[in-house]
Amino acid sequence: MSLPVRGRGRLGFGPAGPRRPRHTVRPEQLASLALPVGDDGVVIGVDGEGRPAVLGIIRPTPYDVTLIGGLWTAQVLALRAAATGARIVVETGRAPAWDGLVRAAGGDGCGIALHEVGRVPPQGPSAGSPVVVVRDCGIRPPRGRVASGPWQSVVTLLPYLSPVAAGLMEKASVVGVQRVSPDEAGQIGQLMSLDSDETRALSTLTDGVTLWCTRQDRQFVMLRPTDAESGLLGSARRMD
């Protein structure tokens, strides 16, 4: 039995809805609709004034990050990048140190994937499926099979200033430096054009503090873990 037709529908759009006045804004009122939106990216901590510091690690252009620091910081960054929708690919010779993150993400293939050094396959990044490759390959990481490219960033972790660090820092879009020895601080200061105060500070940084810099800009950032991050990775630490 067919139901009686009570109103004439609009082809392809269903029945007409209720009629209400249109909401319009005059040109001079547009400024009042502005939203306080800052830079987008991964929150890497807070600056000296307590404001969020953001690293735009997911980009449509190649982006390389060199981090001279600890595994803890690299893992927090990986977790936060995964939370923004990026696929995390970890190239590492110490897979057991990353197993907890893979389990927390739901297992291999669920956002964080581990590969042996030199065994990272092509990832096929795209705007809808960006990739962050974390290279945890020791003090002399070999040439990577997968390089940075559109929608694919590479983060190279160095535990300290190794012989290959200068070349990686020269290539990097941004460099992160955690606590290092005074000698290492002097070399990094020259490489990154730091002033004397910034150079001296590198050997006294507390756990969780990183200097993020280019040759033109620099910012000291404190990475404060969430409760979930602390439960999974423990408290901030420079050495593993």
C-alpha cells in the first residue's frame, strides 16, 4: 500500500524544509568573526613564557629534522605526530625500545610501524596519508632508502654529536639539541650560529628541554608529557 503524498518534493533534495530568515553579516562586521588560530603542527612543548610551541612537521614539501637528544623526546614526538593523523615509520636497530609505542598504537600496521635499518620500503605518502619517518639508527645512520619528500618528513635521532652530525645539521630544515657536553656545545654553536649565552646553555639544559633552531631562529622549549605519555614512556630524560 502506498502512502499519500502530502507535499511536493524537490527532485534529488527531498521535501522542502522550514523557511527561516537568512543570517547575513555586513562587510564591516566580518572582523568580529575572526578566530584566534595559530600555527598548525605538532605541539613540542612550551616556550619560556608558557605558550605552546608548535613544529609544523607535516608539510607538502620535503622536511628534515635532526634531533641531537634522547629516545624519550623522539618517542613523544612520534606519538604526537601520530595523533595528528600521520603514519609513523620507525627505522631502528633497537626495536624492543619501540615495542611499547607500537602496542599503544594498536599493533604494527595501526599507525606506527617498525623496520630494521636499511629495510624501510616506499611509503606512498599523500596529503590524506602523510608520513613521518623516524631514523633511530645510532651515531652513524646509513644513507636512508626513504628520503624526505612531499608529505613525508624525516626525523633523524643522534644520541650525541657524532662525526656525521655536521652534515645532517647542514641538510636539516630544523635542528633540535638537548643537553650536550661543553665541547659539543661549542661545535654546535659554531654550526648553528648561536651566540655565547645560547652556546653555554646547551651543556646545562635540564631533562625535557630542547633548543630548536635554524641559523636564523632559535627557541628553547620544555616538553611536558601528558599523563598518558608519562604512563607509557616515564618521565622526561636525556639519556636512555
